[in-house]
Amino acid sequence: MDRKKLLFDLLDQFKLKAEIKEKFNLFVEEIYLYNQKVNLTGITNYYQFLDKNIYDSLLILKLNIIQEQTTILDVGTGGGFPGLLLAIIYEKINFILIDSIKKKTNWLIYIVEKLALKNVTIINDRIENLSDYEEKIDLLLARAVSKLPLLLEISTFLLKKDAYSIFYKGKNYLEESKKINQNFLEKRGLRLEHIYKDKLLDNSERYFLLFKRINLNYKKEMINYQRIKKII
């Protein structure tokens, strides 16, 4: 199996430059070696890894959302999906990658240095503790992290006015969305702008939920965890 060719064939679907594809190859080879010592991903089959992590992370490129944003936050980034991969592509955009698990942020520190990326900040913490970034984020991403009501409750305070959150979801988003009514969104100064549908290589469904922050009335100190526990 020519792993590099498989990777490059996949990346060619997104029309990436040769030097970017080489960095992706370095990332993939390094995470495979690192994963033998520290469990970063439970997916060990190479085809599945490319589909579930690389391809899935890059599907957002089809939305043409990432253009002029100056600061992008990836919540619960894990091994760097999608934030680190996007940082390789968009060198002029500042990326903040946050994860509460130390072994994962240790990996990120290692691979960011290996790739010589200058546009990435890594934080080992929980999102609700990011007071320094309140109303400073242009685009917030979350992939395979928490249920929708909780995500909206704890992350909205980070967005600038007119900034966006994009949540990667499977078909179960329909069940999660039942617990989010118009009143819930209005109280948090949010509006659901669009739901995009796509598919992975194995034909499993991927949905991107795009929310816009339309006012700054909802502050960090208004987050109510007890209320959220009742609806998730």
C-alpha cells in the first residue's frame, strides 16, 4: 500500500498546493508513530483514518467560509482535527487549538514545532475558562465535541458580533436540535444561518451547523450549567 499516494489522491480533491500536501504527509506519518506510544486516535486502519479524520476535517473547505477571519478557535481539537489541518492550509490566519487532555496538547506542541507552524496557539484547558478570549473569536469550530445545547451555552461568549460557529455533526443532530428552540437562540444572541449536508468516503452523513452571533447581550457570567444539564 502506497500510503503517500492514497493521501495525495485524497488531498487532490481539495486542490491543495504541493508544499501543503507534503506537510500533510509529514503530519500523517508523525501521528501514526506517536499514536503507537500515546493513544491519540482509536482509528488504526489507514483508509478509515484518512476518511474519518483527514477527509472529514477538510470537508469544511467546500463551504467557502474560511476567507478573511483573523482568529479561529478549534474546541476539543484532539489530535488536531480540524484546526491543525486548516492551520497548515491557511498560514495567514491565527488558530487557537484547545483541548482539556494533556497528552493531546503535548502532541500538538510537538507536531506544530515539527511542521514549523507560526500561526498556532495551543491551550490545555476547558473552553469555559477562556475569559481572555471573550468576544475575540471570528470563527469557532467544534468536531465530535459535546451535544449541541451545551456547545452553544459554553462557547457563545467567545464570539465577536457577527462571528460564526460551525459544528460538525452526524445525523443525530436532529435529535439534539429538538432541544434548541427560537427562544433558546434569541437569549444567547444567536441565529441558525444554515445547515450544510455532505458525505464521507464511506457514505456516512456529515452535517455542518452554522450559527451567527447577532448581538453581544449574552455574557460568560450568564452561563447556567444546571439549566443545561436539564436539557441535554
